[in-house]
Amino acid sequence: MPSQAAIPPLLSSYLSSLPSAGSLTLITSVLDVSANWIVLRHILAALKAQPLGSSEQVAEVRIIFISWLRGSGFWGNGAKKLGLRFAKDERITFFDALQSGLGLQGGVAEVEEVLSASINGAVATGTKVLLILDGIDFLLAATETSVDDVLDTIGELREHVHATIISASADYPLTQGQQSPLEVNHAAFIMSIAHQARIIWGLRGLDTGSAKDVSGVLRITKGPAIEEEIRQEGMEEKELLYFVASDGGVRVFERGSS
């Protein structure tokens, strides 16, 4: 188990429970900074208030999680470090699209069909479903799928789940260069999802380069779709530094603190 608290204190107010109904959370990262640690902590936050029951019990929360960029072994190892039994927890349904190639041949229609079947099965029992799409933007680069098709699929899936989390790449050439068709499409995708988001978690490297005690920068901002009452209460936007240790623990701290 990590030496630090599973959810760092500075993030506890943002990761205290299941995301609000109908919400979309966007997590962006760049090539040299992985978002896996914050994705796993969103899962942990959603499940921590729900005790793991027997196989005969209906869990109140179900995580339906698909990743195009990392396999089941990677996510299972990271989850284990947080005390989650990724493969054995009936509250988590994981689709390894990296291994299966889901969507590479059948496009987003195939993705929607597979995920909808899982979502409908969970929803039929009264379960709240948190849908996590890790790297769905990969389909824009690996297939001839259009931005509109990907956005339509996400919209259809969101209609049937409690909340959605999307983790996507935001490297500079993909979001700001916009010279090739891929760059144009990717920028359009990120901008559209960001416009629908309640909260945006942006991870990037240090502007000054690498450091042995800092893994990267985390910026938490309000999305346009954040609830009005939270906007009025003034959810604090923050830019923090973080360090991911080898044991899976994460230390999050303010600039200038040790």
C-alpha cells in the first residue's frame, strides 16, 4: 500500500464522492505525463463509500471502464496499490480495448453496442453507473472515425449513465498546432468535450523541465457545465504540483512547499 493517503488531502474536496448526476469530467494529459493515477483515484472516490458486498448483492455504484491505451495488467497493478481488487471487484467492469482492438474495425458503433449492453444490464438493477473512457480520442488517429461520430457515441452513452469521465491527450501539436487533419480533428474533439465538462483536470510536465521530486503539474478548473450553485459558492480552481512514488502513492502540494 502507498505510504501517502490514497486520495491526497489537497484533492479530497474534489474527490469526495461519486460525480454529480449527468456530469462529464475531462482529464487531459500530455505524452510524458500519465493520467492513470488521477483516473484510479476517481474510481476509488466513487467506490470508497460503497462497501464491497457478496456476489449476490447489488452494488449501488458500478464502474464501467474502457481503455484504449493501457491493458488490464497495467490498471490492475495500479488499482492493487490502492487496495482495489480490480479483476475481482464486481463493482468494476473493465474492457481492455488495447488488447481486443474494440472499435478499430467496427468503429464507434461497435463501441456503443458493447458498452450499451453492459450499461443497460447494470442500470436495470437500479445501479448508478460511472462510465470511464480512457483514450477514446485514439480512435480519431487509428481509424477513419469522424469527430462527430465519436461525440455522438459519447452523447448516446451519457444518456444512460449517472456520470462520465473522459481521459484524453492534450499534447501541443494535437490541440494547438492544428496543421494536419488529425490535429484539427483532435482539437475539435477536446474543445467540444471541454465545453460539456463540469470539471477539467489538466496534467502537464514542468515548464522548466524534469525534477526528481516533481512528476508534473495538475491544474483543476471549472468547466462550462459546472452546476450554478457550485459556481456561486466558488469552487476553488487550483494549480498544484505532484509526485508519483514507485509504490503508487501520490504527494500533491502547493508551489513553494516542501
